[in-house]
Amino acid sequence: MGKVSTFSPEQQADNTSSKVVAALERLSEAFRVLLWQEATQYGLSPIQIQVLTYLLHYPEEKRTVTSLASYFNMTKATISDAVKSLEQKKYLVRKASVTDTRSHSLQLVKEGKVLAKKVERFAQPLEDSVAQVPVKEQGVLLEQLMQLIYQLNQQEITTTQSMCFNCQYYSLKKGHYCSLMKSALKPADLRLDCTSFEVRLEEA
């Protein structure tokens, strides 16, 4: 007899890991609902909102179709379609690379930046809910979620994230430690996306 589904109430009753997975799935549903609501309001698709938000915050060298596809675990074709639509709506432009004529960086124009600052607020209800959790417990939750993400990275289910656990500067020295900052890290200090990230040499 095969294993009972994680989403079966009977399975969840006596299996904590199944309940955790089901809870994460419910949270992902909330994320999708909020994203769709925002997308509908502005006549965009959910991925277009995510692209706008990404381009608003990341440096030029990471504002490429390839980087976007890796970040969102999507195909280049899917990202290209979203970018083309945003380009047609005059929210962004392509800027040819000085060093590689085949490559382009994506830049938000003024209207695109204004819109991006509006639509990136779609996750505010989730952030408000997390903010109600005691700060120390938020750190523990972050640590646990990052561990799950790291394991998914290791299984190549998702692309490697630029977070502490994947970084060559990170180690466990009686706790979390960053050799770049030469400092021990509390769970709340861990970074999911670090500007100083360097992939571990064995993963490069």
C-alpha cells in the first residue's frame, strides 16, 4: 500500500511533517491570491509584477532575462514574454551591454518605477502578519525556512539562492558565522539574499 497523501487529513493527524508541508502550501496560496489581486488591479500578470519588483531593487548586472529566469525558476522564454509585454506597455527599456552586444540589461523607465513601487506592496498583509510574531521567534522561523530552501537547492529542485547557507563566507562555528564580516550571526541576522554573496567553490 502506497503512502497516504500529505494533503490527507488522516495523514496529517499523526504526522507533523505533513502538517508543516500542508501549512506551507496554504501560505503559498495566500501569496498567489495577493499577487493575483494586485495583478488584476493594474492589468498585469503575476510574473510581470514580480519582474517589476525585481528590476526596482537589483543592480544592472543582474537585470537580465537570464538572471530573472534563474531567480524565479522559470524558463527564459516565459521571462522574455513578460519582459516583452512590459516593454510594449512602456514600463521598461532594454540597454545593450557594452561588453557583449548579444546581451541586454533591463531598465525601468520613470512610469515603470512608479508602478513597481505600487505593486511591490502586494505582500504587505503577509508581512503584517509576520510582524505580529515575537522578534526572537521570527529569527527562528527565518532560520528554519532558509534551511528548507537550502535543502531544495541541494536537491536542485530550485536554483541556488544567494543566501548565507550557500555562501563561501558562511560556516558553522558553534553557531552561524560569516568570515567576511568576521562575526557570529544570530538567526535573525541570516540573509536570504546578500549583496556580498559568493557561491561555495565546490558549487561554482
